[in-house]
Amino acid sequence: MANYVKSIPRDVGGEPLQEFPAPYESLATYQVENAAISSAISFNPNTTSLEVGTFGGQGAVIRWVSVGETASVAPRASVVASGAGANFDHWIPTGTYRKFAVPKETIGQMAGGQIGSVNGLFQRVAVINGGATAASVLLTEF
């Protein structure tokens, strides 16, 4: 499998700087002040990693949204945090942030596209509060 995620920074001796932010300018940023309603966010076509931070409430949950999901095709490009219909992939506790390599969804294409399509990466993510209390969610694409 090809390594499609941008490299973390390294010091002059070549050692990886594990806790440092990505040494690249972000491709896009989002701020959801009250993530009480599930919303799907489309990525920049060159996004390979994602940082998600939360503040307040019980944090947030995310779910990678497949290309076939639409407003009329279940689970309707959304995420459910709790109950029998819970379908989230990751939980980000309040007051923290997590880093994600955008996972592969398809086999991709041989050439002639941008990083996301060539590598078959997910192109959307759905976000919602992790509980009943409102939470702010910050997302950054790299």
C-alpha cells in the first residue's frame, strides 16, 4: 500500500518530531460552534489527514461518509452519536484533539487525478456532538 499521508516533521538528525503539528499549510479549516445536528463536510481533493478538536459538552463523534451516500441513500451522509442507531467511527473527548489519516474507501484510479481520487480516499466526514450537551468542533485538513 502506498504511503499517501504527508510526512511528520523531522529534526536535523532525521528523527521524527512526534508531537509537532504537520509542517504544511492547512488545506481547509472548519469551526462548528454547536454541533447538535449532523453535518457532512466535503474534503479538499488533496486532503490526506485530518485533525479534529472539541470543546464543551461530551466531545464529538465523526463518521467517514462513503461516496454512495446521499440525502436519499441511508445512512444519509450523517452520523448518530448514541442509541440503537449509533453509527460513528471515532469519538473525540472534550478538550482534546485527534489526528487521523484519511482512510481508503475505494481502490482509486491509476493516474490523472488529485491525491484523494488517485488513492481512493474518503472524500467526506460527518460530525455531531458526542452527547446531549452542545460542543464546539474544530477540523483542519492537511
